[in-house]
Amino acid sequence: MIKLSYATAIFIFCIGLYTIISKRNLFKTVIGLAIMESAVLLLIVTSGYIPGGVPPLLPMNGVAVNPLPQAFTLTAIVIGASDVALALALVIKLHRRYGTVDLDKIRGLRG
Amino acid sequence: MTISFYAFLCGFLALTAVVAAEIEDILSAVISLSVFGILLAIAFAILQAPDVALTQAVINSGLVTSLFLVAYSQTEKQQFRRKDKK
Amino acid sequence: MHRSSVFFRLATLLFCLCLGWWFWKGIEALEHTGTLTGPAVHYVARAAEETGASNLVGAILFDYRALDTLGEATVIYTAVCGIAMLFSRSKYRKSSTGLSFIVKRGLGFVIPFILLYAAGIVLMGHLTPGGGFQGGAVFATMTILFCIVYGSNFEAARINPKIKEFIESSGAVMFTLIGLVGLIAGAGFLANSAAGFPTGRVGSVLSGGTIPLLNIAVGMKVGAGLSTIFYSMVKLLEVKYEDAVEVDRP
């Protein structure tokens, strides 16, 4: 189960990277960024999993899973959301300046 | 949880990621990203991480989707204006 | 070669899959024994006596590694400042139509329960899964609902943007002041039980030392910050083109 999780996270990361490189629409770039960040979060949380474990809350009956990766995944989720918000604000400003969100047309205009 | 259920969930995650990346219409891609976020929250709950699942479900499927839709509507207004002034 | 030619896309896909194979070779070398290793052993065994909180993830975020949480609050503050600066010179027009009457009355019944849910998540962050981040995000979602259903005119009248700035800044200042109390007591910045905060009985509401106070501070900051982000991006919806928006698109 852990190896399946790792393989899924790496595959989704590669799809996100492919989206950022090869799509023209600027919204697709931001979507690819969000996909890449989510893949990394899945990888981090899987690295702390112990088969047959219980959540790390205190009336615990069994082995608790590792609480450290969960703590920094919480921080990473909120930072990822603010960084997607800033990217979307930049896309809106670009649209106001050039009139389009197509990357090829923006590069062709060059101010 | 059995491994076949988790394998089905991972397959569905990969499928929604591919749909969000490949489809041409931006609105469909944003909705697909929102579904991806909810499935990821379910995967976190299966991996015994309830704090992370709660944060992921609220932030990624509530806030980030609405920010995408606001940005999409802000970049569509210009075309409406050109059609109205014709 | 053009960006959308088939050859370019296949070459990119092949490159990404090769990168993925390389990552897999690296990840596969991680070993997974069936037990905890590293600092987690100390945290799981001793967090209840040292901090008094039941939620171990909350105890790590607000006691053992509280400085990282302060850094993350700074990142949110930077993003909010950046977005507000990008949209600061736009002309400010408010849209005053919302959705239909049934939706407005229905939401009026639901809003107090959503607020209660958000407050419960923030205040019980040291006992159950939850805490400042989750409660702040639910509060920001509630202000987004206000904007969509009642129109941004109503939302600006009810919850003034200046009040939101004030709440966000005072959340950050409260966090830093609680940390300075630890420094003054001689135990280090953001120290919990070593600085004299009472830990209480594990499992009761008044336990955990500084953890409930830091949860409230982070909840204020995250809620006001995310709400300001949404409000900066949406305040430019123009009033003249309202009927253009509501026409059904083919």
C-alpha cells in the first residue's frame, strides 16, 4: 500500500510538470502548479504511515502513525493555497495588460 | 481499509489529474481539480491523518476553487464587453 | 518547434516520465520498519506530560515547532500584502445584486451554525483534530458565501475591510507577544510550560498552556487574511454588466 501511494504521487507530480511545460493557456499553468503541490503532500503524508496504526490523538490504543509529517503538511497546504492565489492575481493583471491569457500571443507582443 | 479500495482511489486520483491537465475548457478543468482535492482528502483520512484531511477538504475544495472561478470570470469580462458594444 | 505540435508534447511527456522513474528509484530506497523512528518517539511518548494537549499534531505545531508556525503566518501575510498591492489602484465598484430571495433567507438560517462550527474547531484545537488553520479557513469560506449570496456591497457594510486588516495584524501581534512572555520569563522564545503557563489536566478544555491562545491568534490571522484575498480579487465586478453575466452562455 505504501509503494502504491508513492507511485501515484510520483505519477501525479509528472503530470503536473508536463502541464506546466507544454500548455499555452496561463490558467493551465496555475492548475499544473496546484497539482504538483498536491502530489508532494501525498508523498509526505505517506512517508509517515505505519501499517496498522491509529491517528495521533491521545486516547491511543495501538501504535500511532508518525505525527511529524502531518504537522508540516498542514503548513504546506496553507502556503500552497496562498501561492496559488498570488499566481491567479498575476494572471488577472496580465490579462488586463495584454487582453489575452494565451502565452504565445503574450510572448509575440513583447510590450 | 483493503488494498483494492485504496488502489481504486489512487486510480481515480490519477484519472482526475489527467483530466484536469488535458481538457481544453478551463471551467471543466477547475471542477476536476476540485474533485481531485476531495479525493485527496479521502486518501489522507485512509492514511490515518484526520487533521490534514480536514484542512485539505476545507482549503482546497472551498477556497482555491472559488479563487479560480473569480479569476476566470475576471478574464472573461472583456469578451462580453466587445460583444455588447458591437 | 511549435509548442502544440505532437512531437514536442511526446518529447515532454517522455522527459517527465524519465524524471518520474528517477524519483521512484530514489524513493524506493527508503526503508519502512513497523515502528516509529527519529524525534517522533519522544513526541508521542512525552507530549502529554510536557504540554498537556491531547492532539499531538497540534502540540507539535504550537509548542515544539512553534517558530515554523510563525514563519508560515508571515508567508500568508506576505501573500495578502502582495495581492492587495496588485489590486490597489483599481477603481472600486461594488455589485449589489445577489442571488434570489430563497437563497438569501436560507443562508440566514445557516450562518450562525457555520460560525459556531468555526469557533468550535479553533477553540478545541488542543483536544480534537482541528486548530487555528482549519477554523480560520472555515471562517473565510463564510465571508465568501456572504459575498456571493448577498453581493459584495452588503459584505463590505457588515464586515468592514479595515476591521479585517486590524484583526489580521492583531493576530500576528498576539502570537509574538505570547512568545515574548516566554523570553521575558527566561525560558526561550515561545516556550510553553517552562515559562510558567499552566498545563492543566490532559483532556479538559483548560489545558495545554499557550496552545489555545496560539490557536486563536492563528485562526484570526488566517481567517482575516484569506477573506481579504478573496475580497481584493472580487471587488472589481462592475455594476453595468450584471445582465451580461446572467445571460445563459451557449
